[in-house]
Amino acid sequence: MKLFVSCMLMLLALGAQPAMAGPGHDHGDAAPAASGAPTSPRFEAHSDLFEIVGVVNGSRMSLTIDRFATNEPVPNAKVELESGTFKGLGKFNAEHADYDFEGLAFNKPGAYPISLTITSGDEVDILAGNLVIPDPEAGHAQAKESMPTWWIWAAAGAVLAGIAFVFFLSRRRRTAPYGV
């Protein structure tokens, strides 16, 4: 009976394995996205005067600018954006309190350096950021590289078979006649 209880405890211990993370996943404290929809590529930058967040949606970029010290929006500033061969002025959108840039070419995956010159009244600041456009196929390739779970079930089956074999042998020795 002790052998049977020991076997059951081992089976329970096998079922209580910690979660195993695949390559590139640490299952840390990062919060999941609020919705199932993919998020748009974005970048952030700040200085002593301003903080910015840029969000790319196709060939359009939306840029919010706030004062770093007070977090209040900066309306009607002159915002010049430069990235590679693109140079443009942002158009202030009062309804959303952001600046729009049209005609950007961030359609290929990669890293794009962003340089911004912001002029608001007497204040002038230059900010730099790095926009990363992820490769949409990278997630599929990474999923294929992760460790298969079938080997866990195969190992559990092998352990169960070993336990059953040991249990069978111990029962056979107890019931076998002594003269045989």
C-alpha cells in the first residue's frame, strides 16, 4: 500500500510542473495588451521641456506633445520631423490635441531614426527617437521554434509505465509461493 501511495504522490508532483517559457518569452510581469487587436508601432522621447509619443498608422503618424514638467498639451507648436529622406511639418489637430504627418514611408520592418525640432513660443528643443516597425512574420517563426509539449506527455507516460511495472513486480513477489 505504501508503494501505491508513493506512486500517486509522484504522479501528482509530475502534474505540478512550473510553466516553461520558450525562447524570447520570460512570462514575467508584463501586462498583456488591453485588446486582442495588434498595437500600432510607436516611439517615445523626452527632454527637460517636452515629452512626445509618436504612433504610426500606415503612411500617417500622429504625434502628441506635452510639457515634461506639467504634462499639459503643447498646442500650435511648429513641429519639424525628419527621418531618412522624409522631412515634414506637423499639422496641429485641435480635436485630438496632436500633430499629424502624412506621406511617411514606414511600411517595411526595421528601425527608423526620428529627429524632431519643436518650437513653442520662445522655447526650442530637438528630440530624437527610434521607431521600430516589427516584422509581422517574426511571431509565426518564433512560435514554430518553441519547444513542443508532446515530450512532457511522453515523459509522464514513461514514468507511469515504470511505476506500473514496479507495482506489478512487487505484487507478484508477495503472491508467489515460496517454493517456486
